[in-house]
Amino acid sequence: HKIPTFSQAGSAEVKLGILLSLSQAGFRYIGEFHAQAIAKVFNGAKPNQLEQLFEDPPKIAINLKTAELIGFDPPIVLLGAADEIFHDITKPE
């Protein structure tokens, strides 16, 4: 039916044939944020003066085989922004 499919669950579904995923990048970034805040406190910063806003960067994944099958030509800017690009559709294990 050539219907584009999207997921917020992450790249695992894109690997299985979903066209595109926009999801949160994950715990690594949360850990880095808190580690940097703790390091600043250990180096003399006052905790109440630290920035407490954490912005989790989005993670973009695209499946080019799915794009080809539905007749979608992804713009170069999307491909450049993608964190993961899959060229095939993988069967579930």
C-alpha cells in the first residue's frame, strides 16, 4: 500500500522495516549530564547555581530499503541528520 510508517520506539523497529524513527537518545546522555553537574560541584560550584535543564537529543533512524519500496526519496538533509541508516529489512529473530 506504500504507506510510510513511523516509530517512537527506536531503531530496532526501523531495522525490521519501519521507515523512520524519532526517539530519545538514551541513558548515556542523562548520565553525562549528571556526571558533569557532580564534577562542577566537586570543583567548587554551588548546586543551586547549576543549570538543571536536561535536553535529551533526539535520535533519528531511517530504513532506505523501506523508502525504496514505498517510493520515498529521503532528502539529503534527513540522511545527514540520521544517527542510523539501514539498507536492508531484517527478519525478526
